[in-house]
Amino acid sequence: MSRKEEIQIAYQSVGNHTGFYDGMMTYGNIAGKLLCRLVWNMDKEKNLYYRNKVLSSIPKDFSGRLLEIPVGTGIMTLPLYKGLPKAEIVCMDYAPEMMEPAKERATLLGIENIHFQQGDVGALPFQAESFDIVLSMNGFHVFPDKEAAYQEVFRVLKPGGIFCGCFYVEGGVKRADWFAKHIYVPKGLFTPPFETEEGLRKRLMESYTEVSVERVETVACFSCVKKNS
């Protein structure tokens, strides 16, 4: 079985337990709160801060084309998209089961300018320089071929476009590093090698400008702009 298949199977299971997943992502229920504190050393304020930090990179009046990968259940981003009626939004994920709740949320929120499709960030089915923003929240620590993912994001992003997001980086919280290595990797939920805060900053500065990287406990939040050719 390939690593991509392992990831799909792992997140199929997660997609069948969206209440727990959403609670963990938003510090929204007892189980999610316990996991955030135990594993990631996150409290409500830190959780809210890193999410707002990432999403603040998207202009409030944005009317261009945005790609989000992975969208997951949409718990963190769909409320934002409701306020962007002039944008064209494309949401992708490895696991269709993860996107079903996102589709339901989009319908309930009345978001019509959005398209969902299954896809692989390492082989995006889009033309070069076709998006104004690429957003990736909590994805890069999962992707099996991170180099391909970085290359594909760069390829589909327009010059002057924004690449922003967040993901787990090692070296922030020792117990989180232990859980990542011994629990999340064997279950197919995370895939090494993992970035460090400084490694991510250095990588982004090679191809982007206006690079901002801030670590909140175990999560690196970043935003950068693709250099003009």
C-alpha cells in the first residue's frame, strides 16, 4: 500500500468522526480541548490566535481565485468564504469523506461560489499561474511528497500571489514531537520528514518575498508572496 493510500484510509476514518476532529481544530468540545492541551500545548487563546493569524493573510474584499488544500471539514475556513461572494474558491482534499461535511456546511451557509474536488497536492490538475491565493491549513505535515507539494503550489500561484497557511513543525513542544513520531505517523495521519520553524522560513525566502513565519507552540503560521518573474 502506498503512503497516499494510507493517508486516504486514515482520513476516511477521521471523516467519519467529524465532531471530534472539528472540536480539536477549534478547541470546541471537551475531547478536543483535552487533546489540544495534552498533545499540542494549546489553550483556547492560542488556538484562536493561530487560526486568525493565518486567515488574516486573505484580504477582506478578496475577489480573485483561491485554492485551499486540504479543506478538511471546512470548519475553519467556510465562515470566512461566506464573506467573499466575489471570489472563486476551489477546495481539495485527499479523502472525499473529509469533504462531505464541508459541502454540507457550504450549502447551509449559502456559499455558491465554491467548488469541491478530490485531488493530490503533489499533482494539481490546474494550469500554471492560475490562482491568486493558495491556502494550506494543517496540511504539509500530512503530505507524503512535500517537495512536490511545494513545487505545485509555486507552479499554480500567480506572480504576486499569496501562499499562506499553517502546519505542525518539530522542535516546538517535546511531547508533541513524541506523539507525532509514535502515534500520528504510524496511524498514517502525519508523514515525515517534518519542517522546523527556521527551515520553513529559509525555504520560503528562496522563492517568495514578504515572508512571515511565526510559531505558536507546535504550529508554524506563514504568509508569503510569490516573486515576480
